[in-house]
Amino acid sequence: MMTEQFILALDQGTTSSRSLLIDHQGKVQFQCQKEFEQLYPNPGWVEHRPNDLWESQWETVNELLQKAQVSPAQIAGIGIANQRETTLVWDRKTGMPIHNAIVWQDRRTADYCDNLKKQPNCAETIQEKSGLIVDSYFSASKINWILNHVEGAKAKAERGELAFGTVDTWLVWKLSEGRDHITDVSNAARTMLFNIHTLAWDADLCELFDVPMSMLPRIVDNSGMLSNATVFDHPVPITGIAGDQQAALFGQQCIEPGMVKNTYGTGCFMLMNTGDKAVKSRHHLLCTVAWKMGGEIRYALEGSVFIGGAGVQWMRDELKLFDRAADIESLAQSVDSSDGVVIVPAFAGLGAPVWDPHARGSIFGMTRGTGRAHLARAMLESIALQSMDLLQCMERDCGQPISELRVDGGATENDLLLQLQANVLNKEVIRPMNGESTAMGTAFFAGLGTGFWNGIEDLASCWQQKDAFNPNPELSEYEELKTQWRRAIHATQTWSQYREKK
């Protein structure tokens, strides 16, 4: 039996739950992962069973501790990172969810959000208070939908009998056996009910979305003694919580203003640290809370790509183009170019900077000679091009060029993707030694919260560069690719707008 102390990082994602044990050197010593089922009850709808989220996470914890032969007494603190915006509502008394979790990708409230945007000054007020663009991506409209579509839910909510939470809130509720109903500032900032300037729930926003404030969890910092996990035979403190993308920003040690990271997962999420200033985007990005520790607040600009790695999964599972997601790299490398093929993977609409919830996936430029390899390469190019759009908007908002992009996420094992990213950006792309940036970020928050690490300066040695991808000097072909990309985005939107008018 080992006696060393560890941080237990819970990384609850869109398609799987993971648990990791991290040591004082910031190294992952053990990890376990379990996938869970995705539910698609209607076109554009995405749900998870709430108990699948909890049970898959708890199973990985138990498997991890058994595998590592570590006791709960050796866990100095628990850090939680989670898929954001995904919405759960449950009965406070029974702890039973009243509906499946509505996932961040879900588009069922797109028309509701469109109607909000038509109201005078509504979109401007929401953006000023929350930093967010009105879209069905965020939690507020999803809560509204549940309250208005589950029988008796609205009356129960008004009586204070229901609790709302993002996935972090649900996990803490389960870990604390219903004692604590909390969320951190980074997750609260993704609900569209939180005022990023006052750092509190906003009564006007709650009234606008018809969400009783009694449903909302207590807001806490990202680091500190936040709760206790009493489900173990030895109570373990929960000392770090963060939305997955803010956790990755901290895990990549983007702690200075102007530093940028991009996470390539189910979607792609690019964040820029803007320091203590909440920068209002003029180019359709989001202003969000990065983290709050020791009374100090940090903000970020964010751009979200809804379909990144999910597009690769679609090619694997639906088109059967390859057996494993990793196989897309060798297939795409078997051709020199996508031969004019452009894919816009708008399976869940388009995120920043377009924000078109009605857009749907499109493929342009195919000929009789188009093969599997051209489609595979075009999908990788689409991930790089969507991310390029985000970084260019950030440069315009901050008024200065960005010198480097730090990257993480499962898809960063793909060298071709990272080279394509460097080429379309014409910038250096840096891959860290430890690609577990989300888990590392929440572990850092948890470790600082429990004294496992004494301060941010202790974390510097935990981040190391593995390699860098520099842009290809022959970039003329990528200028043509960018032009084709813009044409494809315009055509995709034209198609969706025509359907809406019909």
C-alpha cells in the first residue's frame, strides 16, 4: 500500500468520465476512463442520463483507487472539471432528476433564443451582464424548457422544491450525499443567469428566462475548501472546481494576459487570458470568467467550435471510413490535398463567430474522383479552419497579434492536424509534454486549495513543452483553402436561411 499523497482529478466530459491521480510533480500516475451513452431523441437534441454521468464517474474513481492501491486517506483533495452548460434539474428532497440532462450541443431552444433576440435591447442587455451571445448553447434556455415541458415542474420550482445544476453541481451533490448545492464562478458564467461583473446571480436575467432563483446553487471560488466528499469511508475535501475549458487554460499555465490555448475535443474551445479586465468582444466572441482565487478574478475571451473531434467520430461511426479515430491521420496523409473538397461540420449549428443554430453539416467541391482520403483530410482542415476563425477574432478584439497557440486535447496526438493548424494560422503551435491540460488545471486548483502546492509559482515546472509546429513556408495553397472555406460557410448559411424562410 502506497503512503504518498495525491490529488484526485475528476474529468467529466461529453462522451466519457475519467479519473486521474496526480502527484506533487504534476505527473499523472494512474487514470481510468469510462464512456457512456449519448441520447438523440429528436434531430438536433442531445441528452445524457444524469445517473450515467454520476455512475460512470464513480466507477472510474473506484477502479482507479483499486488499480493504484491508494486509500481515500491518501487523497489530499479532489478537483472537478466538467463539460459546461449541460443542464440538470432534480428534486431537492428525493435527489431524483426530473428529466435527462440537456447537453450543451442541444439545439431544441434555438427558436426560443431567436425570439429573445428580436426583443428590443434584449440581446445587448444579456451580453452586457453575462458576457454571452444569446444562443441555445447556454443553460438558461434549457432550464426554461425543462420547467415548461415537464409536468408540474414549474410549480415545484416556484415552491423551491427543485435544484438546478451544471455537471459540477450534480457531482458535488452526489459526492456530498446531497449536503452541498454549489457551483464555481467559471461554470456559473456559462449559464446566462450570472453577472460577470458583480459575480452573482442576476435577478433581471433570471426573470427574463423565468427561472426561480431558489433553484440556483451557491457560487464558490475555483480553489479552496469547497465541500467534502462523504461517500468514501474517509471524508475527502473537494478543493477545486472549474469548467473544463477554464481548467485547461489554467492547466496550460496561460496565467498572463494575452496567452491563448485551444482544446481539441468533441468540440474545440479557444480561450485567451485577458487578466482582470472583462473585454467585450466586437467580433462575436464570449467574455467569460476564467477563474477566481484568493479574491482575485481573471477573465477570458472565448470562442467555441461545436464540432471538432465529433466530426472524426461521425466519419468513423456513421460513414465507416476507418476503424479507429486515430486512423484518420494516415488516411488523410495518403493524399497531398483535399482536392477542392470543403466540409462544414455544422451538425449542431455553427458556434463562434457565426452563431447560426440552424446551420447543418455540408460538403462542397466533390467530384467523381473524390475518395475517403480527401474527405478525411477535409475534416481535419475544417477543425483547423474553424479554430483559425476564432484566433483571428481574438487578435482583432485585443488589437495585437498573438505569437503562439498552446494546444491540448485528444486530437493533438494528430501531427497532421497540428501542422495544418500552424499553416492556416501562420503561427507557432505548441504541444505540451503532458496533454492532460483539463485534468491538470483542476488538479492545480485543488492542490492550491488544500496546500498540496503552496502557490502558482510551484506549478511552473509542471508544464513543459514537448514540441512545436511551425508554419510551412509554402503557404499560397492555404490562402486558396481559406477562400474556399469562407465560400462554404456562406453557402451553408444560405441553405439554412432558405429552409427557415420556407
